[in-house]
Amino acid sequence: MAVLTLMVFVAGITLATIWAHSNNLLTVSAQPQKYTELYFTKPASLPSVFVNGRTYTFAFSVANHEAASQKYRYRVVVTQGNGKPTTSTGVLAVGNGKTGTHTASITISSDNQPVLVSVNLVGKAQSIHFKGES
């Protein structure tokens, strides 16, 4: 009887271990964190003074640490003074462990107004900004 009880106990432990492992509840080592980085590629070259009618370019980068290739949807929003924001959108495909860069262009259409430029990753809580005066 003791042998049968021990066999049932060992079988139960084995099944519980298999179930825990198949549901990623049992790990031997820490799993790497999955995350995304969003940043201006050359922050020192971002404009702080804008001229009406002039087009400016800037680059932002997305580093993928999500353990799989990703298609990041982004939104660039330019707000000039109290005017209606202008928005452009796109998709940046980035392989796992890789960094993708996009160069955006904005045209200023106001004088003597504050300008705010924002880049947002759609569906993620990540955004970056820079501002200046026209």
C-alpha cells in the first residue's frame, strides 16, 4: 500500500510540473524583459527656432526588444500656436533586436508662435517631444 501511495504521489508531482511548465509557470532562470525604445536619433540637432515657410527634418529611432519582429505605427503631430495640429502617420517595421529609423519633415506656417512637435507610438504608452518658437 505504501508503494502505491508513493507512486500516486510521484505521478501527481510529475503531472503538476508538466502543467506548470507548459503554462510558463515554472522557470529555472529569469525571462528577459520585453520593451521598445523610442528616441530622437540626433537630439542635439533638433531645431528650437523655426522660420515661417521653411521645412525642417528630424529623425527618430525605434529599438525593438520585444523578442519578435514588430510593425510600429507612429504618429507625428505638429502644433503651431493655438492652431489645429497637423498629423502624419506611418509604419516602421523593425526586426527583433534591431533599430529602425524614420526621417520626418515638417513645414512651419506661422510667425511668432510656439511650436510643439510630438512623436507617438500608436498603441504604446511612448511619446517624445521637442518645442521651439517661430
